[in-house]
Amino acid sequence: MKIVTDTPGELVLESRPWRFGLGMVAVYLVIVWNALKLIGNGGIIGGVAMIVFGAGFVWLMFHGFIRLEIVRFSRDAGSVSILRQGMSGRMSETIALRDVERAMVQTYDHGDSGPTHRVALVLRRGKAPTVPLMLAYTGGGGATRTTARINDWLAGRHA
């Protein structure tokens, strides 16, 4: 997640997977282009199958994995709001800031391909003990840096 706003009163994090989305659109267009070429050369069944299965799979992946995620910590409102918006709909959740104990890194180990991480909030009370800020796990050290910044902000330390 990228830090968009970082003031003593507000911390805003955002995830816009535009590169991944553009990559998926490019793959989709290549599949459709090749399918249309195949149809143009007389391979109607193969071309239609390529569109249905190949492009259809990419389209489903796009709907399932491409989403805007915005997390807003606000001292004035006394809340943390989480917004997730994708092709399949919009979800928002608000948590009282007083219920947030700290941020933590959740890790999923894939074995040979290495671990991936995401940031989650540890709650003092609520429906669940932790709330992930992103649904997806990612590689690299971004989750650790974001977690440290959230914890500093919660403690009142400003960068």
C-alpha cells in the first residue's frame, strides 16, 4: 500500500493495482486478437474456444483480483475506514480508532516461491481479532514499512 496522506490528524493508504490491471488487459487483448486471426483463417471452433476459455479466464481474474483499496485513519473522526471497490462491487467498513491496538504483518509462506505479506490491524474488541487492510498478499518489504508507519501514527509520532 502506498501512503498518500501523512499528517498528525490523518493517514491515508491506497492500493491501485493499475500495472497489474494493464497487464491483464494486454493479455486479454492478445488472446482476443489471436482468436480473431484464427477465426479469420477458418478456425471458427478454435477461435471461439480461445475467446470463451482464454479471454474468459482473464476476464474472471480481472474481476476477482483488480480492486481499489483505500484505508483512512482519522483522528478527527476517531475512525479507520476501509474501502474496497472492484468490478464486482463496493465494500466499506468503519472501525473506531480506539478499538485499534496496533498494526501487524500477516505472512503466508508459499514454500518454494517464498513468503508474501499483508498489513492487518489488531483490534482490542470487535467481530474479529484482526482486520486485513488488503485482501491480497504481496512480496517485498512494503508491508513491514507500512506497518511501522501505521504504528508510529497510532502512537502519535509523525514522520
